[in-house]
Amino acid sequence: MKTKTTQVEPSGRRKLVAGPLSRGDKWFFRSTSIAAYFSFFLVALILVFLFNQALPVLQAQGFGFVFGSEWLPEKEPMVLQLAPMLWGSLVIAFIGVVIATPMSISMAYLIQFMLPKRLARIATTLVDLLAALPSVILGLWGLIVFTPVAAGWAEILNRYLGFIPIFGVADPENAFRSSPWIAGWIVAVMIVPIITSVSREIFSQIDRDLINGALALGGSRLSTFRRVILPTSSSGVIGGVLLGLGRALGETVAIFYVLNLVMKINWYQLLESEGGAVASWILARFGEASPEEKQGLMAAGLVLFVITLLVNFLANVIVNRAQPWRKSS
Amino acid sequence: MAKQLSIQPWRKSSIARRVQIFLAVVVPLPLVMLVALLSGIDPTMSFITIFVPLQLVAAALVGYISYGRRGIGDAALIVVTTFLSMFVLILLASVLWSVISEGFKALSPQFIYQNNKYVEPTTSLEYGGVGHAILGTLMLVLLTTIVAVPLGFAMAIYLTQSQSKARNLVRTFTQAISGLPSVVAGLFILAIIEATGIGRSGVTGAMALFPLMLPTVARVAEESLKLVPVDLRYAALALGAPNYRAFFRVILPAAKTGLLTAVLLGLARIIGETAPLILTLNPNVATNLNPLDGGMMSLPTYVYNYLASYYDTSQARAWGASLVLLVLVAILFGSARIIGRQKSSKSKGKK
């Protein structure tokens, strides 16, 4: 079918086929569609191979793999459970999103609606540059430069807001450094560019007449932002936030440096020096893992992959559906 | 600033208003600096606890004088968004500055071209370098590019040139792969290694980078192919060219720079990847250019390995390698920008 439709007018009312397609065209479309179907193949391949390796561990551990909190590869039989890392990943990603979202929306608003063209272009370039920074460099910076600063902020938070449970610590002497709080900040730096670029894209699609109309009716900058820009773009921005969340869940190296990985669920104490992250745990254990434990790590990777896949699918569906009043074209 | 605040664009803002706005923007900063100097508070803290509220008050005051009560909200919006955006830029500047300033301490000619064959953690910085890691990185990236770029382009062609119904599904899956955590890409290749028994080598490292590069290339290439006016294609088809000729003779030349940008952005995406390489490639202290056999070093894994040890020289090496990596990323990123800009200015000129 596809071979015929290639010469159809875009309006598509009448099917005009100019003549028999050449053999070259058949090969052209055949080869490109093979390449395109490779994307399904790749996802399937990743799932199959990881599942194949992870199956023995998943069978042996059962649901405890996801819900238990002990990782004892030396014990007979092995106990491999991942809950603290999974929960830690969620906590860190959540902190990252909470920090990054206001910054990103501000940045997108500034670029799209306030800065003159030239400055806006420079700001866009800088944000894209932030996206291009390798995570190992952010890890290095996070460990040596940022950790002391963020630990200082954590100390102040703890001193003045320590009565709120999430900012409380058991022992101020041994807290603050290597905490989910710092890992959350590092992740926030990484996802700011993603959320910013998606939000900017969505903002730029808002019909200018809508904004001008709001202003002409006597709206101020703030009311236009709150009543026109945010409502029309909210679903797209939420999609961008979810994309950032997916990225944050999969972040490995940078978190590995700035977080103290502990196999004990740290439910909510953000400033305590213990936390978890699945991806970093895989990296941390990999070096000294026995073949069986490696299978456990594969299973952890499988869980991580499935979670990020779901988050990303959801995010992309939302972003693709998000069509604020588009420019009439 | 004056123009920004104006919500009555037909009215020119008076000089008095401009002076007020100028004062509101300029006065708080030195004032806070003075207070911080005199009282000795930590500068970053004084910035957050004193400067921002002060700036808010000043802006709100001017807003109130100029526009009445609604000016307050506008002023607050402007101050808050500017402050938050500045914060992002400060973080970026901090990263760049620390890498550049610390990296330069380790940098020297032999740091660029020597390898680390006889280097102990305590060896001084005059010996050894990242030469093997630079070559290794280039090798790995080249291997990945050879496979990922044609495939990514083919995907982009499929998405733009064919009328197939499966396009949306393909696009969704490509987007899904672009969210693949890098460590999972590494585990995937590791699973293949365990299942088939092939040895860990440069090829497996490049294989682990491949799923990370593919979606970036495909997406950017699709965007740039979309920019080619569809009339060009129809004209070629109407003249009797088969689709593949229309593509190679008409669309490809028109989208050349965009496709080059796609390659460069794909390279920038994978050149800094660490986790997949740690899982699928043995590190090496010597130069190895044979991708089929033996370990290889890449710049990110070099940084990773040296950061793990606590010797000062090791950390200096990590910073130096980071700087080299950052320069590579900046070259790729910058050339992508320049090429992209040339294209846009050319298309403007045509119109």
C-alpha cells in the first residue's frame, strides 16, 4: 500500500498514481522502513536480553526484589532487594523536579516574553550548553565545588526549619553532606534545560493574539501570565516536567559521587547523609559483583528501564497532545 | 526595562519613570554589598535573604508609583523570574569556571599527548596524560557514528518522506528510546556479552553508546528534513523523478547543514557518557587503537577513575581531563550552532 500512496497529493482526495514506481523507489522505501522498524526492535531487544538475564533473580526473589530492603549477595541463598534504592530514586527525582520546575518556567518565560531577541538567543544557547554538559563533569563539580555550598544551605534549613520532619536530622554533626538534598540539586541542574526547552516550545506556540487580547482588555503582565499563559500551556509544561522526571530517575554517575548509598529506606529525611538511587547502585555494585549478583543488577536495570519507559511514554503523549491555541496557519 | 513594564505601548514612558526604574534596578545591589561588608554576613546568604526581598520592594514601589496597584504584581513577576533564571546561569557559570580554572592547573602539552602507562597515583603531573583517553574517545565515538548516523538518517527519511501509517508509532518509540537511562544501555550490552560470550572491547563500548546516539540523530535529522519546502519535492516528483532521486538530488542538498547539525548534536550527546562505558569496556592505561581487542580508555571514564582516588594529583588529573572533555563538547556544540545559524541566515537571504 505504502508504495502507492507515495505519490498522493497531501490533500488526498483523489489518488493519483503517475505510473508504476521504479525499482529504486521500492528499495528506497523498503530500506528506510526497515531502519524505522529497528526502533521497535531495539526496545524489544533491550527488554528481552535484560529479562533473560534477570529472570533467575526475579524468580528467586519474587516481589521482595522490589519491596524488600536487604542486599546480601554473600548470604546463602542470596537476598537481593531493591526498595531503598527505588524509593531513593523517586525522592531525588522529586526534589530535582520541585527545584527545577520554577527555574525552568521562569527561564522559558524570560526567553519567550521578556528578553529582546538577541539576549533571548544567548540565553537559549546557554541553556542548551547546560544540557550538553557531561554528567561526569557535573558529578565532579557537585562533589568538590557544590557539596560544601549546598551542605551550608542544608544546615541553615535545618537550623530554622528543622521542626518540619523533612528537614530534621538525627545528628547535625554527621548530616548534610552526601544527602538526597544535594543529589536532588545536581539532578535539578541536569533537568532544567529539558523542562526549559519544552516549556519554551509550548509558550512559543501560544497564539500572540490571545496574549495581546488579554493585555488590551486591561490585563497586567502578572494576570496575563496566570490567567492566559499558564492555563493554555499547563499540559505541555507538565509533559516537560515528566520528561525531566524520567531523566532524573535514570541519572547515574553524578548521583554516584554526591550521594551516600545506603541499603536502608530513608523515607523522608532529605538532609540525612543516606539515600539511594537505582542507577548509581548498579554502578556502585558492578565492580565487585559475582555473576549471580550481576544478574540481580540486570534485574534492577530492567525495573529502572520499565519505570522510565512508562514515564517517558506518558510525557511524550502529553507533550504531543498539548496544543495550546496554535497560531492560525 | 522601561519598555518591558509598559503595558500601554502607545504611550512613551516619561523620563521620570525611566529614572525611577533605573534607580530600582541599580540601587539595591551596592546597598546590599555595603551591608554585607559592614556586618560581615556570608555574601551568598545576604544575597538571598536581603538582596532579593530588597529588590522586590524596590521594584514593587516603582510599579506602584507608575501603574498603581497592578504594577506591584508585575514588578514581583519580573523580579522573581529574573532572579530564578539568573540562578540557573550562576550555576552554569560556576560549573564552567571551576572546570576551566582547576583544569588549567593540570594542563600542559604532555598532558594532552602522553598516556598513563607508568603513572602511579602519586606521580607528579609532569608525567602522564590523557592522550590515550582522547584517542579512545574519538575511536569509540567514530565507531558509534558509523552505525548510528546512517540508521538515524534512514529513520528521519522514513518519518518525513513516506506516507506510512506507522510513522507516529515509530516516532513514539524513538522518543521512548531517547529517554533510555545510560546505565541501562550499558546493562543491555552487558547482557549481550554474558549471553553470547563475546569479549569486552572497544566494539562493545561503542555498541553501548549506540542506543543513546540514535534517537538524537533521528530527531534532529527529522526536524531539518521537515524544514525543506515540500514544494521542492513535489516539483522534482512532477518532473518525473523517482522518490529516491528526489531525495538524493533535491532534498539532501537542501538539508545538508541540518543533517550535519544532527550528527554533531548526536556526538555531543554521547561523548560525555560514562556509565555505559564503565559496564562494557575495560579501562586501559596505555594507548590502544584496536577496537576488537583489549581495553580502551575514554575521557569520561578517565575522570571517573581518577576522581575515585583521593590523592591531590589524581584529582588534578580528573579536572584536567574534564577540561579536555569540556573543550571537545564545546567544539561540537559550537560548530553545530554556527552551522545552524549560517543556514537560517542563508534561508533569510533567499527570501
